[in-house]
Amino acid sequence: MRTPHHSRPLWTEWLFIVMSVTLASSLTPPATAADVASVASVASVVAPDAVFTVQAEGQRAIVRALTRADSCPSISWSGKPSEVMSLRVPAATQPARQEAIQADSKPAVFDVRTCEATWPQGVYSASVDGTTLAAPRADIKRIVIIADTGCRMKASENAFQDCNDPAKWPFAKVAQSAAAKHPDLVIHIGDIHYRESPCPAGNAGCAHVAWGYGYDAWQADFFKPAAPLLAAAPWVLVRGNHESCARAGQGWFRFMDAQPWSEARSCNQPKLDTDADYSQPYAVSLSPFAQLLIFDSSKTSGKPYGPKDLAFSQYQANMQVVQELALQKPHSFFMSHHPLLAVAPSKNTRQLKNGGNLGLTSVFETLHPERLLPDGIDASMHGHLHFFEAISFKTAHPASIIMGNAGSANEGTLATALAPGEKLHANAVVEDYVASAEYGFATLDRVDGGETGEWLLTEFDTDGKAVFLCKIKNSKSQCTKAGL
């Protein structure tokens, strides 16, 4: 047997090591109170759960950070000293609302504080605890558009999507593919939160997932899967019916709303919902020639309103605001979660089913009987219906684009074509129509300098492969299948 080569016996090696460690310990001074405090300070640093930018009215942009720390984080601006972000709203637990949509609602635990800071003029980058944010742009050339992203869990309809299966709830993949398109802006046209009921026992598809209206459900349904897209560009957020006060409205105002926080408009006090459920419209600038008009339709119903209904007066007043905003620039896109003109899924694809919202149209037609929307609006863009659809009209109505296919469970079968002269809502005669029930997202690219108002809308599948190409100009859309 070969003897291992050592200059001294092995047991003496171990004795030498032990004696050396003991000697070093005896020479090291004891830890001071300052040392302990320093270690504790490092250990107490908590990185924000989410950091993102909300695009507000005009060109105003707000950085938001959601943190479990005891104070707001600092934000570093390019060329300017860092500053501590302001507290928007502290962590809190809100009792279950008695009139909540789902009978099995529970207290909403918001165990993160929301902090914010407004982008200063002339600042081109920002960083919060190592997370670098894309700066807002004054001249927008590419937009990513998504809607209806959450994983549906709704006991009243016995609807439980397989949240644990990325193929059956593909929002994370959509967000990743959309971020790879390098947008200047992201638009979410509502219905962000869907996890309203607990997963039934024995259902592996949604087992052990968060539910309810608290932060854990918001994190699972949106902030975690959306992370790459949140970092890609600032976001315009349009409120959907799932973010109404009786549902996830408390989270909406804490995390998403572009306006300053107000307890009166927080959905924490049901007696104030008549105000909180109807936010005033505002415009987001895209260029010197184009803008988005953001309309809160979260509370609308599927039935026509009468002049004595509260919703009638609220929506009429808000549409009058839209009229004024539309005069600011020659080209506008109207953004509301609920479609005005749409074809809904039907068991019989040969039978047309109107998917437009009768509540909104009953109000809008009193002000704009010919086209439902003011002049200068080139297209209306929506979610709510879980598919992609682009409709152009022979009549004066602006093109209608539905993009509610970014993650929430698909619903029903769509007509692949419409008969010539088909009508949607009274005199709205269809000229061009394409649709897809597959999951995906869209981009909106400006074709020229913006003066002509021409844009190219591309519908993609979850992998980022183009499905439809739609030219939007002069209130019309003209679509072809990609590759033709």
C-alpha cells in the first residue's frame, strides 16, 4: 500500500488548524454595539416586491414601488441626487365588503406599502434598489396592448382556470414575449385581477394558489408574471369591471390608479362608491399629433340606462369631458374596458351576437347619434371579451379593436367572417372583420411622423409570432392575415 506524502503526521495537521483558529479568535476584538447595529441594518434591507412606472395625464409619469419594508425606498435619477420616495398609502387590512361579488370573500390584506415619485423633466433613467426603469418618452412609436390577463377563479360561475399550468394561463409567457418587442409604452385595457374564489378541493389546476382581493392575489395574478413587461416601459392602466369597488377596487386605487391617493376614492367606504366607481377621463400624449383618451367603464351594466339612472348622468358627463379632450390633438384612440361595438362569442357561429355594451351605447348615442364617439377619434380599443377582434365600418363609426386575450380563460366560439352589410348597434354597418380566439397580445406602431394618423396594429400569438396585420387610418381598419 502506498503511503500518502505528508511532511508531518495527519493528526498534527488537524491540531495545527484548530490552534490557529483559536489563536485568531483570541486576537479578534469583541463585536461592538455599532457592529451589531450595522449587521442588523444590512439584514433589515428589503428589496421592493415590484417597481414600475404609471403613465398619467399628458406626459406626467409616476414611479411606483411596492415594499414590505418599514419605510419607502430611495430612487436615483440620472443627473440628479437620489431621494426617498413618498408614501402613497401604508399597509393595511380592509374588512370583507358585504356587497362583494363573491359570497366567499374575506378581509383584504395589503401587507405592502405603496410608494411613489414623479419623473422630473429632463431625466432619462431611474433606479430603485437596483431595478432600472425605462424612461417615459415624449414621442411614442411602439405600444404593446394587452387586456384581461388574470387567472379566472370564480365560484358563482364554477369557473376555475388552471393557474398552475402556464399553457392554460399563459400571461407570464405573453408578458415575456411582449417585452421582447421593446415597446415605448404598455397599455393594459382592464381586468387585471381574477382570483376571487378559493380553489375547490381536489382541483390540481389551481391548488394552493392565492385568492381574494388582498396583495397576495394581486402579486400572483399580475405583479409576478408581468415583471419583464413592467420593466420594459411605462404603463397606461385602464380600469375594468374586475377593478370596480365591489371587487378589486381597493387594490386598483392602491397600486394602479394614475391620480393621487384619496381615502374618499379608495373603495374602502362603500357609501362613497358612487364617486369612486366613476373616475374622470384623461388624455395621455403619444406625440404632438396623437393621444389616448382613458375612460373608466368599470361600473357599466349590460342593459340600457334611462335618464334618471345615476350611471346615465355620470357617463354622459364623462363623455362630455372626452369631447373636450378630443379637441386637443387631431388623432385620438378611445380606451375603455367595455366595447361599444363588437361581435360576441356564440354557440352558433352563423348567428351574429352583439357584444357591445348597451349601458354605454345608450348614453353615448344621446351625444353622438351618428358614430357614438366624438370626431377625431380614429379607433376605440377595448378588452372584456376574451379574444382578438378588429372591426371596421362602412358607416362613420371609428374602428373597434378588442384585445382581451392576454391570459384569462377564453370563452366560446367566434364567427370567422361576417355577411356583407351586417350591422352592429343600429346603423353601424361592418366593412372589414377579423377575429381570433387564441391567446396573444398586440403592438401598435406609428407608420410615419404622426401627422397622417396612420398606425399598424399587429396581433401576435403567445410566442410573439404575428397573426394579423391591421392598418388603421381615417377611422378605418384594414386587416390581413400575417404571411399573406
